[in-house]
Amino acid sequence: MKIIIISSFIILLLSCTAQPETNSVRKVLLEEIANNHTTKDWYVPLGIAIEGLTAEQADWRDSTDLHSIRELLSHVVFWNERVLRVVQGEVVTDFNGDNETTFRKFDDLDWSIAVRKADSIQTQWQQAVEHATAQQLDSVGTEISNMLSHTAYHTGQIVYIRKRNGWWTTAQGVK
């Protein structure tokens, strides 16, 4: 009986020990990917921010040099896809350093295709993090985190444009 109690206590202690750090990193990154993609939490995700927009709305610009929603989405997808390919170990083409070109990638692309492309890249991010090794997460976790912050920043700009033009309801997220 004493052996059973001691064994049970040891098993209990082992089950209470902290999970490897990589599992915590993976969990946080997956939660943030979901928050950036479709899960409403602290902020509106990209999927909801662009949901239901027409091509005309996506292309709307004010009288300033600010970007349209289509341009913002183009920029986000460009960088999310580029960082994803690097993380996956793929060779990516050299970037000429002109960040303004990233805002024009979808100029000639049908809006619904651009929306699907954004969704696809976000889904690929989730799969990449789910299947990444501990070593991969350790080496690229910061880049992924930065990319997610970048996405959230530009998603906020999209929501602002929608609110400003009356294309947003509180049912979609923030007031």
C-alpha cells in the first residue's frame, strides 16, 4: 500500500511539472494566429475586418496619401506570405526594398480572390506553427510574433476605414 501511495504521489508531481517551454511558445503563437485570423478576442481579426466588403469599398481612398483597404490587405499578405516561406525554409526572391510596392500587389486581382488568399495564408501559418519542431519555434518565434503584431496593426487601420465610412457595425467587433 505504501508503494502505491508513493508511486501515486510521484506520478502526481510529474504531471504537475511545467510543460516544455516550446509547448508554451506554440500555444501562444497559435492563439495569436487565431486572434489575427478569425477569433474575436482583444481586437478584431483580419478575417472579420475584411468580411463582407465590396471591391468598391476595398478600393476607396480619401483625399490623402493613406492606403485603401485593398492596399493594406495586399501589404499584409505580401509580408505574411514572405515570412511564412522563409520560416518553411523556402528560398524567396530578393526584395528590392521598396515597401510601397507591397501595397500594390493585388491591384489587378479580383477582391474575392484577394480575400481568399489572405485566409489561405493565415491558415498556412496555423499549420506551420502546429507542425514546427521545437528548434524551429525557438529560431523563428520572434519573427512570427512580429508578423502577428504587424497584421493586427494594419487590421486596425482597416477597421478604422470601415468605421469612418459607416461600413462597420458593433456586431462585427469593437464600437
